[in-house]
Amino acid sequence: MEEAVEVAAYAMAKESDFVIRTYVDHLDAAGYSPIFLVLDGGASDGVREMLRRRPEGAAPLRLREYDQADWDEALGERSRDLTERLRHSIRRAYDEMDADWVLISDADEFVDAPRELFQLLAAAPPEVESVQLPPAEAVWGPGEGDAGPFETRVFRTQVRRRRAFRLLKRLIYGRYHVVFDDNMLSHKEGKQILRTGLRCDLITSHHARRDGVRLNRPVSELNGGRSFYIRHYDAISYDRWIEKFRRRTDQHTSHLRPQRYAQVELVRDLLRRMEAADSPEEARRIGEKVFRRLYHLTWFQYALLRLLGGVVRLPPARATGTQAAR
């Protein structure tokens, strides 16, 4: 008889109602329980109504809403730093955990094959304290141009042949190659599933540390070389992508990695060109051209990335034909 394991899920989010609903529905279907959801800026009336109408038997959901006054009270002068807010909310949730493990992710991230993953966690020896999940970045593959949010099956991953990618990435992505770090636009580290009840000096969404040592073990080490990817839907639509990157360019950037800083600077340049456009329609055409270059793979791009070990096909987070985000 298989040993039962309870896996909680935590996320801090500032997302649309559609994204929050998709995230919570996925966690319920996958069997995560309980769910800790921190909404940075508070919940909309639509989200509150959706949570009130959750079906009987759904996982317990613990909702926290923070506005700027709440962050100021909790963190003082550090309240403007997104990293500090995230670490604070993770620690508060972690200290209340009554499950065996907790998945620490964002609300636009989904883990494939959760039942197999739960079995792996149940069998993990006590010395395994944190399991690292590699990222897979959702894109539109060839022939998927009409797929809605959370419906694509092609995902960009860190390339296996890194030296070859450094030589070919300009050919694949043109002038935008500078924003790619091993074929990833963001979240290169992936996310973690952390055993509860541990003494940790630091817990982030990516890793945990004790006495300065990271606790993470790659999931492939525990699973005969096979990975369970965490599917990241950063750009489910042009409007969401440009909104998120407008926010990122408003933040302090001196602490960013060089590749991340280059990404922010490219978007700032894009926004300047859009602001100088002759009309709103022309501004949108400029923005959508960049968006498609980054997130819609042609057959040529897809074929090269396949050779480099930089794309995989995974199940979509939602069934085809669901309503698109607005």
C-alpha cells in the first residue's frame, strides 16, 4: 500500500481573475492541500465570489490580502522591495504549514504529473529536504498560433547543448538574443517543493538554506534522470506581457543579473519606441512584433531548439477551447 503524502501549495500573486481561477482549479484537480494564496494588492470582487463558490470537498484555501499599508506595517522601509515581501509572506505561511511538503510557486506556474510527483515525495528519504523543479516556459509552437492562454503544448527549457546555443542564439532570436539566459527569459532556477517543519535560515520560491547551505536536490536525481517540469505561463497574451514588463521597468534594477538587466533595458527601449509612434495602432504593432519574436516559435526556431535540447512538449494547463483572458 502506498504511503499517503499531503502536499500544500503556496503562491503570492498580483494577477487577473482569470489567472487566479485557473491556478486554483489546477491545484484542486491535482490534489494539493491546503492552498495558501497571498494576493499582493488584495482580491477583486470576482476572485472573492469565485472562492466563495468553490465546490464541496475542495482543498482548504487560506487567503491573505495585503495592501501597501499592510506591507509597510510588516516590513517598514523594506516594503517596496518585492523580494522582501515575498520572503516575508513565504515564511509566515511556512510556519503555519500542517502538510508534509509545500510547493512554493507563482500563480502562473503548474507542475505536470502531480500524482507521480506525490509518490516520489512519499518515497523520499528523510535527508531529502527540498526538491528542485526545473522550469519550462510556455510559448506558442508552430501551428499553435490560435491556442488560447494556458492551452499551448510547446515549452522552452534550458538548452542541453549550451556551447552550441551561445553560437546560434543570435540566429534563433535575432537582436533579442541578449535577453536569453540558456534559452530562458525568466525563472531560470525553477521552483522548489520543501519539506515542512525544517529549520531554515532563508526560504525563497527558488531555494531554501540552512547555515548558508542550499538544501535543494534536483528532482531528476530522485527519479532516475527524469524531470518533472514546472510550466511557467509568463506571457499568456500580448496585453498581459506588456503590462507585466511595464511594471518591471518601473522597479529598481541595480540588483539584477546582467541578462535580466538587459531584458529590462530592451523593454524600456521598446516602450520608448511605442511612445514615439504616430498612433496607438502603430504602437501596438511595434509591441506585438517583439512579443511574437520572443514567444511564437517558427518552424525554423523550433527545429534548431530541438537539436539543442531546448524545447519539450508537455500537457497544457487547460483543455483546448477554454475562454481567453481579457
